[in-house]
Amino acid sequence: MILLKLLNAFLSFVSIAVCTSICAHGQELAPPIKMVIYPAAEPRPALKHRLLPTYLDRAPGNAAVYLGKVNVETGNLLNSEVIEKYYRWERMPISELLAEQIEMPSTVIDFLDQAACADVCDWQLPIRQGNSYEILLPEVQQQRAFARINAVRIRQHIARREFDEALHALQTGFANARNVAAGQTIVNGLVACSISLNHVTPQVIEFVQQSGAPNLYWALTALPTPLIDFRDAIDVESRAFEFGFPELRDLANAKRTEEEWRDLLHRLATKILSMLADPGQDIRPAVEALDGACRERFMAAKQAMIERGMPADKVAGMNVYQVALLDLTQSHREFMDQAAKYRTLPFSQAQAGMDAAIEKSEMNAELLPPFRQQGLRAIRTTRTLEARIERQITCLRLVEALRMHAAGSGRLPATLDDVKIVPIPNDPVTGQPFSYRLENEKAIISGPPLPNTPSFWEITLSRP
């Protein structure tokens, strides 16, 4: 899989929340969210508050340049002692923050704000130059630390009841999460999801629980769906063979000797198996074993090529290694397209389709099956992360609808049908209404489990 080593490194230290979701079949769930809310009417105008900079707020510039400058500014700032402080401040109860001596690095904040308001974000990754496998992304990984700094900034404003300033910092958080995702790799998207799930959205949860905080129903509704866009990254992932090895782009018509075809297959296998292997593992026996595997699969692979539409007389003139490469790359493309097409559907349908593609892939004989299965699972992971983010934001919309209803009625609704002032969103995981009940003056919102995502929200309306 493209950038697999970097992806594995990312998984080794990314927060537990994202790690759990990346386990394709893991079902560990986040603890329930318990909130105490205050009534808050609809703002006037309705979109008075935004969670992304508006067009008029943005300016010409490349966000990646500003985020690179943040890296320079934090070169001497983010030692282990400082990182530990920000980690503690981010998790500290809001009520305790005012007693802390927190000095926000002003230059860092300025660059983060400028990045958020830049019209474009171009990381200028050399993906199309054919060296996708060798791309390193340290500047992307560092954005999580910058997001933590901004999260502490949001919390500090909330603690001071500086709601306008907190909203501005929330804009910076959401905008830069999207900027990180603009790098056309799955790793970019994974880091962006980590920023949104672990550093930005939790501060919205804190914000809406404050007395006097403005209602964010329409601000949340106006966020794009999906918030983190993986489409370009999925295109790159689906064509990893061609990006990494330009020689594979015209296998059907290229003219090579049998030894040259064998050499190309071995180079491809060496690259893939090196990424999948444990440190120090000798992959040479596995590469050499491919010769026998190609001969064993030769007739079946030729038949598969004919069934895909290639003329039989053309297939008949191909040697065992050319057929093996064509079968490998075309089979990979077919399975990746299966997963990619299903991920465009609503989540409940997407999940079933992608699971079926993975199961079929595991049953299908292939020269290098782990490579393809890693790619399929990565695509499935991206869709799960999208659903996690969308459910968080949708539940917050529902909370804000309850605050808006309470501003008019003075109480929580007995049923969601009682909320007339704004539309009640459905659970994006199922496409159906959330389960809702009023129990001992607490609103209980729930939905089917999703890995490491709260499926149970308990809402209490504060009484004056």
C-alpha cells in the first residue's frame, strides 16, 4: 500500500481513539458523553457564527507555507516538558484552567490563523513524479502538536468566557484539519481526522455547555460533509502500482524480453514485500518463490485476462511474467475500485459493500494478497473515520436543537417530534432517527455502536 511504512509508524503513536477505529473489526467503544446545557436561542442572523472562515475572511496564500512556518517557530518550543504541559492543559477541566500560567506562543498562533484563512493548501507532494513510495511526511505528523496548542487556546478563551475569540480559534482548528487533509495521501487524511476528533470537536462540546454560549446549530449544519475529504487520497491509493512503477502503465502493449518481465515483477515484489516485512526480515525467499507461483497460476491468470476483455490471441503471445503482472495489477485495480465505489454510499451501505470486497479479496488467490488487503482495509478505515466525525457533529447539532427548544419552552422535549424550531438530523451511521428518550429529566440520545465513538449521550438541562 502506498506510504505503508509511514502509515504503520503513524498507527504506532496516534491516539488510542484513532488507533481503535483503524482496527477494521475492533468494537471498543468510547465512554458515554454527559453534558449539562443551558437554553440558547437561534442567533440572529442564523449564520452569525461560523466554524470555518467565510470566503470574505479568506485571503490569497498557501496554507502549507504558513503551517511550515509554524514548524520553524516551534523548533525550540516543543520539548518534552512543554508538550507534557499542553497535553495536561488540553485534558484539564475548563474550570481549572484560569489558575494555570498559560502563555500562548503568539507567532505560532498568528501563523495558524493565517493558514486557516489561506485560499488554497498545496503540500506539493511529488505523487505524480512516480516516487510515491518514498515520500516522507514529517511536516504533516507535526500538525497534531500544533492542533493541541490551538485546542488549549480554545479552552483558555472558553474559560475566560471569551466566546467570540473561542469561535475564531475553532475556525482555525477545523480549517487546518481540512488543510492537513489536502495532501492527497491517506496519511494526510488520517492525521486530519485525528485533529478533528481529538483536538477540535471536543472543544465544541465544551463550548456548548457554557452558560451564555451562543447556539451553534446552524454553524455546525453549515460544515461540509464530509469534513475531511479523502477522495484524492483514495484515487492515489487505488492506483498505487502505477504511481510507484510507471512501467506498469502499459503492460499489455510494452515489448520486453521474458527476463526483463521477470526483473520488473521481482522489483515490484521486493518493493511491496519490503514495506510489509518486519525489520530485518529476509524477503528474498518470498521473491524467488514468485517464479513458481507465476507458473502455477499461468493458465488461470490467462483466462482471467480474457474474461476481462483482452483478445485471446493477444494473451496467447504473452509470457508467464507479463501475464502475472497484468493479472496482479488489474486484479488489484478491480478490488480497490470495489471498495472505492462502495465508500461513496451512505455509511450503512458502504460498510457492508466494503466488508464484502475485503472478504472476497481474502478468498481470492493472488501473488501478493497482503498488499491488496492492506489497501482495502485502509479505504474502509477512511469511511469509518468519516462516519465518526459526522456522528460527532450531528450529535452536537441535536444538542443545539435541544438548547434552542429549551430557550422557547423552558424544558427538554419529551420526544424529538416535539422539536419544531429546526430540523432534527438523522444518525449518519444508520440514516435513521436517533433513539431518544427523556428519563429523570435527562435526555438520552443513542445510536448503534461505531468503533471508539460515543453511542450514548446524556443531556441535562441546567436550572437557574
